[in-house]
Amino acid sequence: MEKLLNKNSFDSLITGLKKQGYKTIAPKKDNKLVTLEEIQDANEISLDHVITNNSIKEFFFPKTEKILSYTIEKNKVEMEEPEGFAVKSVIFGSRPCDAFSLPVMDKVFNWDCSDKFWVERREAITIVTVACDKCDSYCFCTSVGLAPDAKQGSDVLLTKISNDEYLVETVTEKGENLVKELESVFSDPPSGTPDRQVATVEKKFEIDKVKPWLDDNFQHNVWDEFSYKCIGCGACTFVCPTCHCFDIVDECTMTKGDRVKNWDGCQFTMFTMHTSGHNPRSTQGMRWRQRIMHKFKYYVEKFDSTLCVGCGRCSRVCPADMNISEMLEIIATEENQPVSKE
Amino acid sequence: MSETKFEPKIIAFLCNWCTYAGADLAGTGRKEYQANVRIIKLPCTGGIDPLFLIKAFERGADGILVSGCHPGDCHYNSGNYHARRRWNVFRPLLEFCGINPERIQFSWISAAEGGKWVETINGVVDAVRALGPFEGYQKLNTMGPDISGEAATSGETG
Amino acid sequence: MIEELRKKAEELLRSDTVKVVFGYGEGSTPERTRPVFITKPEDVNKLTWNKYCVYNLTTYLKRQETRKLGKPAIIVKGCDAKTIIVLLKECQIKREDVYVLGVTCDGVGEPLATKCKACDVNTPRIYDDLVGEKIENKEIPFDERYAELDEYEKLSEKEKWDFWQKQFAKCIKCYACSSICPLCFCDRCIVDKNQPQWIDPSAHPRGNLSWNVTRAYHLAGRCINCEECQRVCPVDIPLNLLNKKLAKETEKNFKYRSGYNIDDELAMSTYKEEDNQDFFK
Ligand code: SF4
Ligand code: SF4
Ligand code: SF4
Ligand code: SF4
Ligand code: SF4
């Protein structure tokens, strides 16, 4: 289904969503950052940024989440599972790369056991993506097989066609239902071919060349040399829409507690530390290698999909300017390879 | 619901050699003081990490007293001087974050000052009772991990 | 100045005075630089110097990967040089184990970093060699140095609480703030200890408050105000306000400023009999 959405109708869109019982999450500007967060009013929406600071994942896989609570009494343990965590919502104004991270992560969250927190939220949340009309030098979606107007993962895709008009295309049944529910907000699509305003994202490397190189180069100087500057802060993994490692801890007293699932990341020294004190990934070079290997080799082997959508967040946020696409360029460009194999 | 008077929970971190002995003296002298205080005895005020205070608040304290030997009387010579330096910066830090400094109090009470102990602890209990329960912090505790940011800011502090 | 820096670096490497030079190189974009580690004299052209050289490179003195490269020459601005003084006092480095290549500096960042607005160390206070025209270090009065805090100190108790709760709520517990800090050098941070678990590892309001307060407090009387923690925080929490508040209290109460004089006793490992005790009963 195709429709037209005018910026003037954002107001009625948000009110409409509220009436239909949806919570709305949209990009909002606060001080320096544009962040995806819950909004109440259409004028909070900001759409003139490249990409939000946070990724979409936190609405499906929050930074911290209670997975059960318990009380311990003499001869008895009572457990209680949380409820009501999947709230009917719309994420409005996510980017195509973020939207695509969802089907990529579905694979792991439905793998050997299905993670109900992820699955139920996936059902409850509808994704309305806005195609990118601009990009920056960190974006590389086109190098990992996506595009600034890609539809995978979105339920509805909006594409800017004039200063205040968006072409509305429904992608899934869920998206179609949403548009039908709010019919009056949309108008008929323009006749003829609209002028889609979509960013041109330069292709930086050939993804096909990455995995074969990784297959051969587990041992290579480049891992250490590239990552001397890395401080192991893990910020890259936390802002990444496709990083999904977590740690489970009990926060408790003697008699009661919560079992909590928290984000974790392979860039931390402690990530692979054994109780004995031995650490199989003992240097930052090894940890950086893990990040690249997991995203461009292991995940591909296991799930037939790259664990990176080219959003560039990790590189934007990195305090030491470790740039992932630069690393991949090095890998994919033979003559560019700066150091010889040992 | 019937109105029940708020009774503050006070945690007192006391050094073994002076204030604890002072509190003991108050006890053996059958001096009465308000029963709102739970005492935690430690070897020296110099060994009290500010995290002890944070933990006490996390576990529901409405107010805290840290007390040890008078300057010059420390059993380990200088533990209380080091502690004093710490509280000189930690207290303003908490205040800067919006925690009422009346909720964290300090005193020097010697083994002979049973009377001063009674007076001090009564003072702390009264002051914290007047402030009311430390709702701001307790809210942080009860919200559980799955809450979002906004909820945290709407609470009353104390 | 870049040329002079490169020449110095080359000399140091050629003469084998040092094994590696920690410096600034070109970054991903023109508005960014990145740390570089030069081990060969022919690579010194990778060094650069401009107003985007915000990093405090002394943090690489604590990392085992970069320590392994051998004796470093490290390029430091005046603020970064204060770290060297603290690291020496805290016995983390030996003077002969690092070559301090000071640069004079009249401000970094775009817009200008807050720390540079009241800078009194444009010329480093410790160095083996200095590159750049010497700048007379200003004397800045106490109030002006901490002026940034005024608007926050004025807030009511509830406003303060609400402000910080809103800020801390954003924290994702990535610990970038402590990873980048050159003075957060414990092998194992208190947050990574779980028997007992002093600080909740979760990024919920309770865990975030105890983490942020503890991080700041562990730098009381030590933080040299390089503002790196604030720069790297991916969710933009004004961490430096906490650090500054502690610096102010340390200076007010103990007349101590971290990283200024190598002969001063470290504020938090000493005491004076006449220290303030107004608030003791
Ligand atoms: S790559 Fe950058 S963001 Fe990631 S751990 Fe290293 S320094 Fe931190
Ligand atoms: S690895 Fe980096 S570029 Fe790829 S999806 Fe994650 S944050 Fe985005
Ligand atoms: S890259 Fe690292 S943090 Fe991200 S999913 Fe893979 S192992 Fe986990
Ligand atoms: S604080 Fe001073 S020395 Fe440091 S970057 Fe700013 S101007 Fe340069
Ligand atoms: S850098 Fe910011 S988000 Fe990360 S742990 Fe520190 S305060 Fe929290």
C-alpha cells in the first residue's frame, strides 16, 4: 500500500497513535544528542539528524532488565516472573540500518531457545522507518548489503519526497494494519514518480572479500597494531544495534532478590576472565579481533547473515577513534594491507 | 489507613575503641535513648569506606551517623584524621547530588562520653524524623531494574 | 610546530632514547585526531598537532598493550602533564621510564573545551623537552576556576536531586569514563568485584547513582581535570561537574590542587591536625 504523509499531520499521527493505545518512541533532541525515546507530542520529534545516538535495540533488549524475582524462606523459594514488559508501541523515525538489525538479531534470540523478552516485544512493537536523506562519513550500510532506503525489518517505510511530504510504503501486514488504523492521517500518494530524497552512501569495501580474509588470518599483526589505541571501554558494543551479549547477575539480600540481565561486551577485559585468573583473550588485540570475527565470520557461518548493519555508531562514539569501516577496508583491500603476515 | 508516626531507621558506624565503648557505657549506665539506631561496629573510622554509607541508604536507611575517637585519641594514631579528610569531600559530594547533609552526620565520642552518645543519637534521630523518610533513595530501590529514566526524577527527595 | 614535534620524535627514536612515541595522528574526519604509536623514525610524519588534539595520552601509560612497546616519549599538553605528576606521586611510573615531551597549548576542541576556558597550565609544569612557544601561565582566582559550578550549587536540594537523577538515568554502565581515565588504574575496579557486590552492575537508577558517586569519589584529590571522562561518555553525562566539585572541596579544605606541585603530599593520603571539622558533633 502507498500513501502520503504530510509533516502537518504528524500531530494527528501522534494523537491517533495514542488513541489507538500505542506508546510512541521517536528521535528527540536533547542538548547535543538526538536520542530515540518515548514522546508525548509531535513537536518533540526531530528528523534532521543523520542517526540517533542510541540504537533501536534497547526497546527490545534493554540495558538492564529483571528476568525474575525470588524470595527465600525456610524450606521454600518463591519465584515470580515479570509481566507486562511488552508494551504495544510504535517506533517512529528509526533508520533503515536500525530496522534491519531486528531480523538479524531475531536469528540469535530464537536460536537454541527463544528469548521471550525479545520475541514478545517484537510482536508488540511496530517499526515506522524514515529513509535517510543524509549521511555522514561513518555510514557504510551500502558496504554491508543495505541501502539508506532499505525496507528489511521495517513495517512501514517513509521516504521524503519534498520538504514536508513523505511517501508512505507499507512493508508488512503489521504495517498495513497500522496505516489502516490511522487512515485519516494519510492522503493518497501523488501520481507519477515522486522525487525520492535519499542519501548517497559511498561503498567503502567489498563485503565478499572480508570473510575469506578472516578465514585465513586469525593470527595477524594487524589485530594488535590496529588496536593499540583502543582503551577497551566497550562503548562500541553498547551503542551497536546488533551486539547482543549480556550478563546475568543476582541482586539480592539474604532473603530476596532479582535476577537481572545486563548488557555486556567482548571489549571488556573481564568478559572472558576465568575464575582461575586466566584470560584466554588477554590482550585488546584479541578482543578487537573477536568483535570483527563475530560480526563478519562466526555469525555469517552460523546464521548466514553479517552481524553489522553499517550504521557507523561504534566509530562515531569511540573515544579513541577506532573506525570499523577503516578496518574492513584494510581487510578487503589486499594492496592496502599494511603489515605482513607473521 | 491509620496514621502511624514515621520512625526513621538510623545506621551508626562506630569505631570499636571509643564511640562503641561510649554507647556501651550509656547502656551499662541505664541511660535511655531512642531505639531507632542500628549499630555497626568497626575497628576504626579510618576503615569506613563511603560505599558503606551508600549501601546503608540502598538498604533503607533514612539517616547515618559515623562516629569515632576524638582527634588525637585514635587507637591506631591517625585513622580518624584520615576519615575526617574523606568526609570533608564526600559529604559535599552527596550534597551536590541532592542528598540532605543532615542525613549523614559525624561525631567524636570517647569511651567515657556515654552522655554525649545519648545526646548525639537523639539529635540525629530527631533531625531525620523531621526530614521524613528518605523517599528519593527508597524509590530508586523499589523501582527495580526495568524502569525507564523519567520515573526516577519525579520522586521527592528528603 | 608540527615539524618541530616530528623532528624531536625522530631524534628520540633514532638515538634509542625511547622505543615509542605516543602522539596525535590524523583521525577519521578533519575534526578528529587519534592516538598514534610511532615506533619507527620513518613514521614520524604520522604525527600531527592541532586544536583537535583533545586526548590525554597518559592513559596509555596504564595499558599493558602499550606498556609492552617499551619506554615511551609521550606528548602532553599542560593539563595532561599534571597526570604525570600524580602518577609519579602515586608510584605508578618512575621518572626515568617516560620521556615527557611537553607542548604549549592555548586551547583545544571546537567549541573550546570547558577546561581550556580557565586554563593556568598552557605551558606544562613538568617536561623533559618543550615544543612550542612558551606561554606565561596565568594565575586564575579560585572563584573563577570553579565558576562553572555556581549555577548547580545554587539549585535547591530537590532540583539537584532531579538534575542528577535525570543525568544518571542515562548511564549505560559502559565504564568508558573509567577506562579512559589515566588515574583509574586499578587492575580490578570495585564494580568488577562481586563478593560482596558493592556496586550493582545493572544500569538502573540505584546502580547508576552508586557507580557515578563512587567513580567521582575515587578521584577526589586526584582528578587533574582533563575532562576525558566527560568527553567519552556516550550518553553525555556532565561528569566533570562532579570531579570539579571534589576538586573545589579539596582545594578549599586542604589547599591542595592535584598535579600542580610534585612536592605536595597527596591530599587523600595525608592529613593535618587542623583540618576542617565544622560538621562534626
Ligand atoms: S573500539 Fe573504541 S569504543 Fe570500542 S572498546 Fe575500543 S576504545 Fe572503546
Ligand atoms: S558494528 Fe558498528 S557499524 Fe556495525 S552495526 Fe554495530 S555499531 Fe553499527
Ligand atoms: S561483537 Fe562482541 S559484544 Fe558484540 S555480539 Fe559479538 S561478542 Fe558480543
Ligand atoms: S586545559 Fe590548557 S593545556 Fe589543557 S588543552 Fe586546554 S588550554 Fe591546553
Ligand atoms: S561513560 Fe557515561 S554511560 Fe558509560 S559508565 Fe561512565 S557515566 Fe555511564
